Amino acid sequence: MITILGPTASGKTTLAAHLAILYNGEVISADSRQVYRGMSIGTGKDLSDYTIDGKAIPYHLIDIADPGYEYNIFEYQQDFLSAYNDIISRGKLPVLCGGSGMYLESVLKQYRLKKTKQSPETITTLSLQTDVELKELLRFLKTPHNTTDLLDRDRMIRAIMISLADDEAEVGKDFPENMNSSVFGIHWDRDLLRERITNRLKVRLESGMIEEVEELINKGLTSDQIRFYGLEYRYIMQYLEKELDYNEMFRLLNIAIHQFAKRQMTWFRKMERSGIQIHWIEGAKSLEEKIKEVGNNRTLINEF
């Protein structure tokens, strides 16, 4: 497998699609929001990138869940394995592409995840505990996977539910023993990336991102459900509910996306420290140069 990762607006999809067409491959998305139907502009699906010279590049794990549903990392891992095994069985090359660090890491490090049982009784019992009691219980059960587990009640309860999952909980599918990946990351100079993010946001807003959110409202999604899906949806809801005017919405959303891109890079560096080797490619290079760099540093492509 080839993996292409990078922060938002780095050009991942374009490179992944071109590699797929060059090496007889298919793209598997690793984006926690692109799984949702009807949320194309705000999640940056860039579906036009999957057509090159009139040829459609097959892609997987995009538009597979209805908005309003809370898709999770356990489901992603299972869906990834189904897509991966299907692609391999047809003699093609899987190209994993995305910027959701947790999704990428769960696959590249082959985490064994359990599907937790959402017992109403257990959730009710936990919901009656104070924040202090929940923190003490979580620390007793495990070292928090993420410090943000201790900052939000819902995250604390979810983390406790995972720790309390019994041996009968559904365990994820096994990863193939021979599954490995060459991992490439797209890295931009900070100022250039900021410029790309700002320009991309302007294009998205002009292309109907606000109207996309209005359509979700018309389909019956609540404000809280829409805000759940991330920065663009959160700030646009604030605009539509007249909490912000347009200019302030744009300014704050632009800043928030810049901060998000920085957090993505922090996660990728953490992946490197945990043992995942990432070959970084300068984003300012031409597409042809990027493709050549992947080819020069490949380890598995020749098998395809």
C-alpha cells in the first residue's frame, strides 16, 4: 500500500489519484468527515480530482454514512479492511489518502479495537457521577489515551465505556500479516499553506458551502448535529443563527482552519516518533516531481 497524508489544503487527493492511475490502484479515504453523504464542500471531498483525462479513479470510504449518524474509528477500521482486501483481491494497489491522524494511525499501526457495548444502564450510572468522580475512575481504569479525555464529560464517559468493555465485546477484523505501507507526507512552508487554506476557504464559500449547510437543516438535522461535524459547519451555523456576521465568520473560521492544520502536523510528527516512517515531499514541487519522488522512494510498487 501507498499512503499519502498531509494537512488540509496540501494537495493530497490530487497526488493520490495520479498515483492510483499510474500504478493500477484505487484510493481509500482516511478522512473522518468525508464518510458523510451530502457534506461535500464543507469536508473538501474534491471529487473532481478522481477523474483524470476522462478516466474515473475508483475511491472508497467516501459517502458511506448519512449525516446525523456518528461514525466512529472502530467502524472505519472495519470498512478500511473490507476495502483493502477487495482491492488486493483484484490485483490492484491500495492508495490510502487523508489527513485524519487517528484514522491513519489505527490502520498503519494495526490497532486492535473493540466495539463497545453502549449499555443504557451503564451510561445512566456514569452520567450521575461528578466530573471529579469520572476523572478518578478513568485514571483508575487506564492512562487516558488523550488528555482531552479529561476535559469533556462525554469523552470521559466514552473512554470509561471503552475500558469497561468485556471480553464478549465485538473485536475488529484481523489485519493481513503482510500488510505494510510506504508512507509519504506533503509538507508546505507555513506561510504558503496559510495562503492555500485562505484561498480554498474563499472558493468553498463561493461554491455553495453555506447553501450545503442550509440543505442539511432542511433535511432535519439539528444545530448541535451539524456543529458536531467540525469547523466549517460550526462557524457557518453561528452565521446562519446570527451569532456572527459574514466577515467575522470568515475571519474566525480561517484562523481555526490554520490552527487545525498545525494540529494535524503535530499528530503526524507524533506518528513519526511512534515508529511510522514518513517520507516528506515539499508541497511547492510540481505534481510530476512529487510523483517521481514517490517512485524513487517506493518499496512495494514494483509488485503491481
